[in-house]
Amino acid sequence: MLDFVAQDLARNEDWRRVLEAYNVPLQPQKQPESPEEQWLPRVARLESVESTQLSRLHGTLIALGFLKFEITGKTGLQYQLTPAGRQTLENGLLASAEID
């Protein structure tokens, strides 16, 4: 991850709130090769996160590989944490993102 992106995210914990909004338990696999994926509708608002920041956070987290999305005919946009997103949520951003 680029240091300036990591530092920007480390200054503000809103990235964590967005990832937590999409953090659902993994579903057991239906078949050995096709895991059941649970997609969630796009979060339109989160407590203590400005709506103007929410779109930027979604875009940043997608660009970093922490969220993935798909466009569907039924619900529009759906989101899901990636394995990297789950790991980041569990372990915190990056140790190298600490700001003095």
C-alpha cells in the first residue's frame, strides 16, 4: 500500500466503520469449489461518518482490494469484504501507517 494512502486512512477510523458494516460471518461452502458469497447492499449512511466521505471511503477501500462490488439488476450495487479486507479489519491497518 502506498504510504500516503495508509497514513490518510490511519488518521481517520472511518475506514474501519465501513469495513465493519460489510463484515458478516462467512457462509459454509455449498460445493467444494464454489463458496456461498453473501453480498450486502451499499451502505448509504453510517453513524459518525459524513455522507460526502462515504463514497470516497468506498472507492479507496475498493482500490486497495479491501472491498469488492458487483452491479445487479435487483439491488443495484452490492459489496463484500475481500480476504484482505477481513485481515485488515482483524489486524488494524498496517503497522507502517502509524503516525507520530
